[in-house]
Amino acid sequence: MRDVLVADVADGAGAASTVRAVDAGLAARVRAGDEQALGELYDRYGRPAWALARRICVDEQLAEDVVQEAFLAFWRDPGRFDAERGAFATWLLTVVHHRAVDAVRRESRIRRRTVSTDAGDDLAFPAGPGSDVQALGAVVAGQVRTALGGLPDEQRQALALAYFGGYTQREVAALTGVPLGTVKSRMFTGLARLRSVLGPVTGFEGVAG
């Protein structure tokens, strides 16, 4: 049985290595100005990138815009991706995540300005009963982001993809180009660190590893 498990891990590592090598080759072609290589990368990762953006943006069209911007940014400056530092999928989804969050914030600012203009600057909205809860939630979210920032890169990536991106551990393994067992280990260790740092304030002490 042990031999079978070792063989499965080896096969998974080999497949992940092959994916990373193919992606690195395509990225190198993009750096050389090959538009077809960019299209191939889009075919490989456009859908998971859109799914991540969709979860954050909610609006489907806005999510599509975010993904297109991410790929166009890579086309304009392909040197931003360094194959020596990690898998292309991980790098791309990180870019998409940041751009999606920025897009949501931008849309929120636009809506606030529109409401302010339509309603008049002298119109005051009283704080609702949920304001304190929302404020506390914002503080907790900030603490979680700070704690995540203190984790090693590989643990932070795995947790972000799983909990904020909504991917399964197997999908995270495929996207990051590492064996499933490694992903599970990184998530378990990362969650243990978060529990010790955040404690009962955020409820992370009850998260299953």
C-alpha cells in the first residue's frame, strides 16, 4: 500500500512539473511576442481566472473585463512573471484576484458618488442597526489579511485560493503545480498558524485543519 501511495505522489509531482514546464515555455514565447502563445495560455487558464473574478465581482461582465485586463497586462509586460518563482497559474490568479478587488472598490466608489449626486450632499443617512456589526467585520477582515500576510508565500497562496477563490484542494494542487499532499500540508500548517495568531477574536480557532 505504501508503494502505491509513493507512486501516486510521484505521478502527481511529475504531472505538475510537466504543467509548469509547458506554461513556462508558453510564457517565454509570449515574451518573444508570440500572440498564439498568449491565446494558448488563455485557453488553459481563462476559465478558472474568470471563475475567481466572478466570485469576487459577482457581475459577470465586470469579471470578464478583469480577466481580459490581467492577460493584456501580461502581454504588455510579460517579464512580470518569473517562472523561477512559481507556477504561472498561481501568479495569474494572484493578479486576477488583486484586479478583481480593485474593480469592486472602483465600482463601489462610482456608485457612492452617483448616490451622493442624485440625493444631494445635505441628505444624511442614519446608521442602521447593523453598522456596528459591519464595522467589527471590517476590523476582523483586516486582522485576517494581516495574519495571512505573515504566512510563507506557499501557505498564503493555498489558503487564498481555497477560501477566497473557492477552489478545492485538488484544484489548488493543479493550479499551483504541486502535489495534492503538499497542498493539504500547506493548508493545515497555514490554518494552524492563523488560529494561533488570530485566536477567538475571529473564530479561526474553530476552523478545521
